[in-house]
Amino acid sequence: MLVGKEPREHLMFNLGRSTVFGLLAGVALLLAACGGDDDDAAEPTDVAADSVTTTSAADEDDSAGVVEELQEDIDELAEDLEATQAAQGGGSATLVVGDQEWTFDSVLCAFGEDQIGQEGAVFVLSSIQDGLQMYASIDSFGHNVSLDDIEDFENPSVGLEAFGGEFISLDDKSVNAQAEFTDSTSDSFETTPGTFTATCP
């Protein structure tokens, strides 16, 4: 399916924009959960930085090695998120796209620039369960809801994303969204209508 793509393009195609953004944005949730403590902030931030450094320094002719190294870094960040979620998470989230449904029993949320640490950021939600990450955000780039396989970037079991425009509504800690979701695991990239609901702790 990816014959003819350059190694870097191959890598980014497999990882997916939402997967990388979702996991790196999880750093904000780690910081919010820790109360913004500077000492605690250093470790997850360094993991994200290491991911970028490792990727850019790797030999572009060895895309398999790059994917493996980046997978290890993201696995470490995912473990940090899961630990924080287990300790401080709550609420729930459900995504329904077509005839498929995914429910996450616990979520981490952050609201506003002060908690998220990003200019123009309004809301971030993340949940990791069974090797999948549910992610939703409202920021200066628009609205985003995604569901990604974070255990297998090369052959993901799921890769769904709705991005851009304004389709997420917030009512205190209740989240609702209706949008067209693109399936990155399909060659056609056709969209399917879906709904996302969540309650933040």
C-alpha cells in the first residue's frame, strides 16, 4: 500500500497525525494531574523531546528502525499516561462510528490555557485502554476527536479522526460531538458519521 513513499513519509503515514499529537498532548494532562509541579514536569517533557530527537537523528534509509525507536518512546509516554489515569482518572468516554462502538471507563481531562499550557487551548481529553487511545481537544487548530491503535503503528487495528471546524460542545464537564470520521486504515479514506460523548472527572 505504501510502495513508492519515501521513508519519512512512510513513517508519518503509519504513525498518523492524531496519534503523535494525542500522545504528546498527554504531557499536558500529566502536568495538570501533578498540579503543574516543575520537578514532575521535567520527565514527561524530556520523553517527548527525546522522541523528536531520536526520530530526526535516525537514518532515513532505515524506516523500520525509526518506527521501532519511536514506538519505544511512545510506549514509555503511554505508560506514564496510563499510570496517571489509573491514579487520578474518572468519568468515561464513548465513541460510536458507523456500527462500531468503543467505551473507555476512565479519562483524564484538562481545561483552559493554564492547565493545558498551550496558547489558545480550551480542552483536552485522553484515555488509554486495551492498547487504544481516545483523544479529544479544542485549541487554536480547531476541534479534534480521534481513536488510535498505539501498540501497532505499522498495522493499526483502528485509526479514526475528525478534525477541524467546530463540532465539540462542552457543558461544564460533559462533552458531546457529532462529526464525519476519516478511517486512516482504509485505502479509500472515506468518512463515516460518528458521535462522541464523555464525562470528565
